[in-house]
Amino acid sequence: MRGLVPRDLRLPSALATLLDAGRSVASEAPSARVTMARLDGLVRPELLPAVLRDEVAASIERTLGATARPLGAGDVEKALRSAWGEQPSAVLDDIDLESPVAVRPHAQTHRGVLDGSPVAVKLVRPRMAATARADLVLLDALARPLGAAFPALAVGPVLSEVRERILDELDLEHEGDIQRRVARGLRRMDGVEVARIEGELTTHDVHVSQWLEGPTLADGAPDDPGLVAQMLVRVFVGAPRAIGLVLANPRPNDVVLLWGGGIGLIGPGAARAVARERVDQWMATLEALQSRDADAFGAALAAFGLVPVDAGREAYAHVEAVLGPLLLSGPARLDDAALAAAGGAAFDRLGALMDVAARATPDPADLWPLRMLAQLAATLAPLGATEDWLALGLEALREGWG
């Protein structure tokens, strides 16, 4: 399997070596194709620098076609019978086994009926978790090139964190537990509904939840894009303060535009616990950024052990150059063009950014808010909303869901 970055692209040598190692691991790990295919809907070609655009689009399309193939009705029935210990027809009033409503690289969803009400029945592809466990051993091959590219990084804990979170995302019982926790926390937030979990039917391999009526955000634009954007920022950026979790997987196809107005969440299950003290440190960093105070920004990054103060000051200059038009100039339009401009600016500074990253010692838990923010930006961009994004995010992080 080819990688996401063209081989003839000039990159810092340590990063090029790491990417070559990643290509090698991906070629031997079937689950790596699934991970790449799951970028569909998030990593759109329009978001990327021109030099990467064609390669990325081709890689995602190729792996999506190879992995997101519908399971047959017999395989679905067999998987449900294995999970529930009896025929699906004895558990549900009805289920359409022939026509899945969603086919993803790692899972497939069908519409069913339980006690007279419609439900979504999602199942992990057979043997997916076992394949992922076997493939995760190959991550050790990345330890040396990862350490060479990022000398200050604690490589072992980072790889362990990645392994644990990947397996969490393939455990639908874990996802159901997270979804219940999110639903309890959001029950008083106007305009947001979380699909109710059917706990007795949700297992490690099957996830059954309330069916929320309406198109998803991936199907088209809402009537009030700004309001939807505000709600999504409040939900995902506010979660660490509200319930002590980073909800790391915002996706357009998991956000339902409810017929009666508001939004519904059908898949907020990928998450990572975070301590309140860490949330306070993130907030101090963003406050320094909002104040355009390079010294305070560097000190905030150093305070929670990410980089030395001098590297933190350098990082501020890069953040200002890359994200300044979106975050530091008041209300700004967030769309694919704006994200592409930020990506291009970051790509132009890749060598300098690598110099700062080489001195970084992140806590493995800090990987997940970065993932959340990147995916949230990609989810929000099609809305084309105009907001003061940094102020909006800071308010959400400070107040949670209160």
C-alpha cells in the first residue's frame, strides 16, 4: 500500500525515514488500511496543500474501496446471533439485514425495530478486533525512527497509548458506556440530543441505540450553520471540563440534523479520560494565545512539561503564522479554503516545526485533544460559519456544559 506522502517530496530526513517505516508497517498490517480508509469524510482533498492533494485522495479512495465492502445478510445474522446468543428475529421486532444504512471500513449499521421503536444496530466487522491486536505488534517497528524524528519523545508510552485507544474504538460495549456518560452530561443542553443506548443488547461487537430521525451533517448543510457550529464547539471542546473526557472522534456522519431542529449525536464513543488539572493547563495556554503573549504562551507550555520555555516562544510564532488568520483576528470564516491555507502555511514551515517538535515531551494523553481539534475543524469547515473561534472554544473549555 502506498503512503499518503509522495516519495519524491523533499522532507526533513528524520521525518522521511519515519514515513518510510510507516509505509512498511502499513503494507504488512491489514488494519492500517482500515485506519486510512476511515479518513474518508474528514480529510478532503480541498483541505490539503496542492503537493499532497492527489496522493492523499487516491490513497483514501483506494483503501476505502478495499475495506468498506458490505457484509452479506448471512454474515450479519451470524454476527448478531453470536453476540446475543439467539436469532436476531427473537430479539428485535424487525431488522433489515439486506440493506445496511451505513458501511464503514470497521463497522456496518442496519435499521431495526425494538419494542415498536426504530433503532440503529451497528456491528464491528468479524475478526476486526483480533486482526487489529495482531497488527499492533508491528507498531514496535516505528519506535526507532519515531525516536530519531522526535528525540525528546517518550516513545514507549506513546505507542502504548495508541494501542490502547485503537482497541477501545473497536470495543462497542466501551463505546456504549461512553455514550451513556455523554448523554447524562448533555441532558440539560438545549438543542443537543444523544442517541439512547440499549444496554442489554450492546456488547463488545454490537451497538444498539435509538434511531435519530434526520439527515447527517455529511448529507448537507443545516438551515443555521452558525448555530450548529456553536453547539458542536460547545459539545466537543467543553467535554473535558464537563465530564472529564476528550471526545476524540467528531465526524460529520455522526451528527444528525434533527427534523425538529437541533442536532443529534450518534457516535461520541471514542474518548480518553483527562484530569481537571490538565484542562486548566490547556486553558492557560489558549488564554496566552488569545492575549498574543509569546512569553506567557511559552511559559504555559513549559508548565505542563510539553517544551522548554524558549521552544514554547518559538512555537507561538509558528502558531501565529499558521493559525493567526483563523484564531487571532476576531470573527473568521472557517471553511475548506481557510483550513487549506493553514495547512499550506504549516507545510511551508515544516522544517522549523520539526525543530520545535524535536524538543517536545508530550504526555501521551495530549495526543487526543489535538486529534479532536483537527477532526472538529474538518467537521465544521463545510458549514462555512463565521465565529470568533478561539473565544468560542475558550468559553466552552472554561464553562463545560453548564
